[in-house]
Amino acid sequence: MNTLIKTTVFPYSKEGGNPCPVTLNADHLSDEEMRAVAEKYKAEAGFISQSKHADCDFQFRYFVPNHEMEMCVHATIACATVLVHQKMTAKNHLMIETLAGKMPVTIDQSSGEILVEVEQLLHEISADQPNKTEVADALNISVNDIDYFPVNNISTSRYKTIVKLKSADVLNQLTPDFEKLWQICDKYQSTGFYPFAKYKQKENTFAARQFPNNTGYNEDPATGVAASALGIYVYQHHLADSKTENLYIIQGEAMNRPSEIIVKNILTEDNKLKNAVIGKAVIH
């Protein structure tokens, strides 16, 4: 029997976070049935099934109203939290099968809360980048509002277009031309725009907004995949000390759904940079 549980992920306040309905025992649901759940709730939806891989504990699938996604970090956090809450796992470490690959997930309950860490893949930076003129045109701002750092398409599972703005005021007042924005996303194979700025002069803290491409809605209050890509951008362009373990991303304030995403810096044994996204989910 399928059981649907409502969650909110990455809440920064009582009203904040990103809603995510989670469906248990989704093995026999069709793609259209899963997409219909996302359409009903107008949100990314997570689906938990058994994995056919011996080295994976579960398979997670992710849908938005318009299509399936390869990876969704906040839905992964929601699914892992539901598994613990429903006593379907007692493990602290899970390996999850996704369309993007096998994702290590760590569950920490030492504080009395369920905190979930989702390790990301090694990053890729596209050689094909949109220019600042077309980005400014799509965001309905002046080119002078964009900082001197480059616009980058970065992926740790799905490509996001990272745009450094000069101020949080510009960020919060954005009213994009979404048709132009989606055209740029399609042209450069990006799954969304992620403009950001420094947050209230707080150390290692950034404000961001995410405009996802072709999902069925124009803005997302919390996006782990995009925050992970931003974490790579921040270290690549020396916007934070490379020795800093955690970055804090505040998203959703312009939607009155403030969210906090923690991005943990990881150096591999061969000195390659990757990261993990950390957050919690509230079950309703």
C-alpha cells in the first residue's frame, strides 16, 4: 500500500522551508502517477522504492509537475527522514540509488533531531557559459548589477547557472522575464538560474533565489542541488576561506518561505573538491 507523508525541508523559520510530499512503497506506481502527485501538490515529490542494486538500501525517484528529475537533494532529505520516522531503517549510513547515480546519505540523530547529510558527486563546470548581457536581460536588471565574477554553469548532479549579484537588495527585487530565462537554460543545458549575493554581511553566509527551468512553477524556496553548485562556485572564486567547512545559504525570503541550507566542504583523498548538503525535514 502506498502511504503519502507531507514534509517541509530546510525550514529557517516556522513558515519557511520547501514542501515535499513523500510516497512510501512506490515500486508499482507508474511514471504518470508519480508526476500527478507532484502536480497535485505543486512541489517536488519524492518516491521510495526497493533498489535492485545489492549495494543500495533504497531507490529514490523525484518528480516535479512537468517531468522526472535525476536528483533532488531536499526530497532526498525528506525521504531519509521519513524512513527513520517510520522505523524503516535504523542505519546511520545509507546508499541511495537515483537516476544521477548512487548517493551516500548520512543520518545524525545525536542532537535529538534527524539531520541528514547528502554527499554530492564531483563537480563539473561547463565550458559553454551564458554572457552577462543575456543574463541581465533575462533577470530584468542592469549588467552593472552583476558582480565582476563570471557567470558559471556548475553541476554536482544537475547543471545550475550561478550568477553573483552585487547586493541582496537587487536579488530580492528580481522580477525575471521567465520566457527569456528558460530559453537561456535550454540553450546552455541548465536546469535553473541561481542568482546570489552576500547575506547581511554574515561570514560564510549567502542569500540566493532559484528559478528552475520547466518545472511547472517559477521559483523554489530551497534547492539543495543549486546550493551545492553555489558551494563549488564560492570556493572556486575565493568568496570564502577554503579551510571553512560549512557555508550557509539562505533561500526563499522573497517568497516568504525562508530556508537555510548548509553546504559542507569536502576534499577527497586525491585533493579534489566536492561537497555535501545538510538539512532537516519537518514531518506534518
